Amino acid sequence: MYFGEDLEREELKKLAGEKAVEYVEDGMILGLGTGSTVEYSLRKLGMLVKDGLKIKGIPTSMHTRRIAKEENIPLTTFEENPEIDLTIDGADEVDSDLNLVKGGGGALTREKIIAYHSKKVIIVVDDSKVVKALGIDFALPVEVVKFGWASTKKALEQFGWQPAKQTLEEIGCTVELRKVMGDEPFITDNGNYILDCEFQRIDNPEELEKEINNVPGVVENGLFIGLANEVIVGGKQGILTLDR
Ligand code: 5RP
């Protein structure tokens, strides 16, 4: 039964991922997002490029760069093309204001730079990612430099103490160094660590985004506020498009 649910989820991701590619036009500079949902967009884009579509992409991660290479999607750089026409990317959580939590794949810093410099950002998700409030189901990823990371972690733990109606027991923020393969820290494409910050919920994402980025050692955090223009949601009833 679990296997069946996974298969269904893949279908919903594919639905959303492939739909976004309909927004791509000849001659565009594209931001190429990271993750399993946007991989469906990249594979579809590869087919269109094979059929003659002329675009150039800037990848948000080494992983996406590899997929783009496999698909013969031409790549470019910010130096050659400082402005991006359209970015297609995934997300870990999406709220009703189209604010996002991103960084499940650890690519949040490059993803945010690319989203910020894009004329339009389309997010592709399956319906499990649409939430009432950010931070309930998914820990907020924060990229930090290695130097002083343990103290940066301590500073981030204070962000659990939000002024709110709830008791402190309900609001606590726990911070974990992301690890891979046993005890090895996960290293981002920029050579940094990721601290995953688990909140009970994030009530003021706009404020929190700025406050976290004020802590020395923090490179960027996974709150994407006001950056998404449209979210394509793959659900059992089909595709739902959320926009501003
Ligand atoms: C990577 C990301 C991804 O876009 C996000 O984690 C969603 O991935 P998936 O589509 O595999 O669920 O932010 O840093």
C-alpha cells in the first residue's frame, strides 16, 4: 500500500512539473530549479530542446547541472545573462500567500539568488506541500559557513522564543546539523553546512527571514517571501494554479 501511495505522489509531481514547461518560450533564459518535482520539468524541457526549442538555463545546483547536461539543455551564466526570464523550481512548503520553505535538497542559496533575479518564478509541487502555516511539517533549512557553526546553531535556537499566544513548550525551535551517510555533515555546493531548524509553526515568515539572515555565519535561509509568482499544484483532481 505504501508503494502505491509513493507511485501516486510521483504522478502528481510529474503533472505539476510538466505543466510548468508550457510557460517556456523560444529564446528565454531559464532558472533551472532543484528537486524531484522540477526534474520532471527538466526532462520535458530536454525533449523540447531536442525538437528545436532554443533556450539557455542557469542551474541552481550541481545536481541540476548534471541533469541539464544529460538532457543537452544549453547552459549559461549570470555573467553572460544577468537577468532570467523564467525560473521553474520546487518547494517543501507553500502557504496561501505563496510564501515558501525551500532547501530540502540543500540548494536554497543558489535557488534564492536565481529566483530574486528572475522576471517570473513558477513553483511546482504536489498537493502535500500546500500548508496552512509554514514550518509545521518541515524544518527550515539554513545554510551557514563552517567556521563557528556550533555557535551559529546556538544563536538560531533562540528563534524558537517567539512572542505568541502559545506556551514555550509548544513553540520551541530545535536545530540539527544536516548529516549524510551516518555521521558526515552534508556539504552544500557552496562548501557550507545546513542547519535544519524545526519550529512548531512560523507565524511571521517575513520577519523571521530577515532576523535569521542577520546572524553572523548565516549565508541564507530557506524562507522565500514574495518571490513566487505562481504555484502549480498537482492534485488528485488535476492541476491547480495559485497566483498573486
Ligand atoms: C532543494 C529544494 C527543492 O526544490 C525542494 O526540496 C522540493 O524538492 P522535491 O520536489 O524533491 O520535493 O528546495 O533545495
